[in-house]
Amino acid sequence: MTTKKRICTVIIVLVIVCTVCVGGFFIWKKTGKGGSKSSQKVYVQKVSSLNTASDFKLSNRSFLGVVEAQESVDVKYDSSKTVAEILVKNGDSVKKGDKLLTYDVEAINLQLEQAKLEVERLQNEIASNKSQIAELEKEKKNADQDAAVSYTTQILSLQSDNAKNEYDIKAKNVEIKKLEASTKNAYVTASIDGTVKNVKTVDKLQQDGGDVIMQITEEGDYRIKGRFNEQNSKDIMQGVSVIVKSRLDDSTWKGEITSVDTSPQKNSGEDIYSYGSSDEMSQSSNYAFYVKPENFDGLMLGQHVLIEIDNGQDTSINKTGIWLYSDFICKDGKKNYVWAKNEDGKIEKRYVEIGQKDEDNGDCEIKSGLEKGDYIAYPDKSIEEGMTATTNEADVSVPPNDLGTNDNSDGDTEGGDEDIAFDGSGEDGMAIDEDMLASMTDEEIEEYFNKLYGEEENAENADGENADAADADAAFAE
């Protein structure tokens, strides 16, 4: 074999080897680090759990509430006095300051006279004891030593009696002042405007025990009790305007926060406000606030509602069906699609029809293409059709929030729903999730960027090998 033929043979072998290597690299790159594309797992979530039209989906300014009866005030009577007359009956409407019952003034006057007589008796006793003490002091001076001891004992006893009598006089004087005030205000008045309920007779009170003789329920049919916790308390203040939303239909009511109760509310085991932890240090305290709607049309006692701080938001959008945050929507030309799990458990490009949009909340209506029982993935530049869908976040091959430019988009933003198109990239085309980075350690951030930029280096290496193959082809041609 001639030298020229040997050289040609070597070149041909080198070209074949380079071609196989380059082809193998691209296959490895395409299928995901040497594995089958179908073996790559993508995290998916159920549409119903992502649906922003869900009745139980709370925004950062929404609070759960329930319609309840208006505030009731217990009216108590002084059991030390005699009730002369009850001036109201069940169902009567009263204003703040109206008289509800009167006490027997004659009985009060009798107690007052008795108290004054008792003070007078004590004062006379003190005066008498002082006279005796003075007499004993004189006799003690002329007595022998043994007799002086007896005089001293008598004097100390009388002085002790006087000290006790002086204390009793002070106590009686306080009682006298109260009785005198009672004669001037011998009645009980209403503390709020409202309707009288549960009036009891004195005989009934004596049978049942207690000192609540009636109740007054505040004016108005209902009020709405909401609950908030210490983490979202900054928005809850008396006088703040709110929007009350029905969880049965699209009904809304304007209202105002009338009062805030800063006493911690007690959570039950099934309390939807609790965090589900038995560790009190990991729980958030809950508090109550009360809303008075402008009208009560359509509200029912015990009805559960949503309460939102009124920031001038548009309440005309009736969110029914399926609504998703726009970040889940990708673009394919003028068409919109999501990465969805198909019946074989694989990722597919599912085309959807977009309806209304809520610019304030960043979500949009899915008119067709998805059902609430479907599963979808958050867009990522590494996702491809045919990958395996999984609901176990620990098994995923594609980071669920590693956002990047959608490789399947042709960049056409004319017409249709161009503002729905997914684009999570930064200035360099890399997807940077700032919220995720904020929660990562320095080591995790470094690893995160190594993964991103490592793919670019692989691409550059692939380009270099392509160039080497091209040079080899050119040499062979020569």
C-alpha cells in the first residue's frame, strides 16, 4: 500500500470517529445527559389546586368571615337592692340612656337611715371609750404596781375598740355615699341602641341564679365577624372600607370595619385559621374584627364569606371555571399552551384558549383545553414533550422553578394574547427566580448558577466539536 493511500485511510478513519463522537454528543445532549428523554421527570400540579377562581383561594388581602347576629349586651341588676319596676318588655326598641328598670327608693332610703344611725352609734361609743380611758389614766397614777398593770390592760382594750370603730365608720360612710347616689339614680339605663330580649322577672332570677335580668341586641339584622392573624394585622383597623364577597355566587357587599377585638381567639382542632402545629411557638395568634355591610340583602345568618380590603379593585370580574396565573401560559406563535400531563403520564404541549384577564392579580381565564382534574407543569426551558410527569417534587429532573426562555416559542408576539406569553429570562437569557435565590445559601446559589452556565459551556463545546468536524471534512475533500 502506498503512502498516499495510507494517509487517505487514516483521514477517513478520523472523520468517521469524529462523526460518531459528535453524533453521540448531540444524542446525549438531546436526551438529557445520556439518558432517554422519557426518563426525565417533570414536577406537575393539579389544576384545581392552582385554580385562582377557587372559593377557598385567599389573596394577601383576603380574610375569611361569617355572618352572625349583632352584638348583645347583658343588663345586670344590683342584687343588694329591690327592683321596683321593669320598664321594658321583650321586643322593645331602646336608645342608649333609656331607663330599663327602677329600684325601690323607699328601701334604699331605709338602708341609708340605718347606715347613718350605725355611724352615730359608733361615734358615741368612741366618745364613751375616750372618757373611760381618761378616767383610767387618772386612777392608774395613784395605784400600786400590780394595779397599774390592770389599768393598762383596760386602757389598751378600749383603744383597740376605738380603732375598730373608726374603721367601721369609714366603711359605713362609703356605703352611705353609694346609697345617696342610688337614691338620685335609682334606675338602670341602656348602654347601646338595640332591641330588648330575654327579660326575666325577679322571681325567675332567684330561681335561675345570676344577675342578668335582660339583654339588648344591637340595631341591625347582622354583622360579619372576620378573623386575622398577627402576620396580616396591618390592614385591619376601625373605619377601613372592605368588600364582602359571597362564596355561593358573585354577590358582593360594601362595608366598613366597625371594631377590632385584640383578645386572642381560641382555636379548635379543626380551625381553618390555625397552622396545624401543636407547638404554640410556631403558631400565629388569631384575632377578630367586625364588619357592618351597607345592606344585608342576600345575606343569611351563618353564611361564610370572603372579606377583602377595599383598595378600589375591580369587582366586576366573576371568576368561575378555571383561572391560572399567566406565568403558566406559554406561546407557540399566536397560540397559547401549557405543559400538561397526558393520559400516558408523559408531558405534552396542551393548547388552551384564553378568555378574560385580571391584570391586578396576574391571572387569566382558561376557556378550553384544560379540566380541573388535569396536571400541569410550571414552564421551564428544559421541558420537552415526552418527559415523564411526577407529583413527587423530590423525584424531578427538571427544577420546578428554574425558569428560562421557552425554546418552543418562535418569538412571534403579534396579535392574540402576546402579554400572556411566558418569559422568565433575565438580560442574558437566563431564568432568574429572585424569590428562590433569596431563600438559598451561598453554596446553593453557586450550584444553581453552575447548572445554568454549565449548559452554555456544553453548548460551546459542542460548537467547537462541530467546527473540528467541519475542518476534518474540508481536509478530506482536499
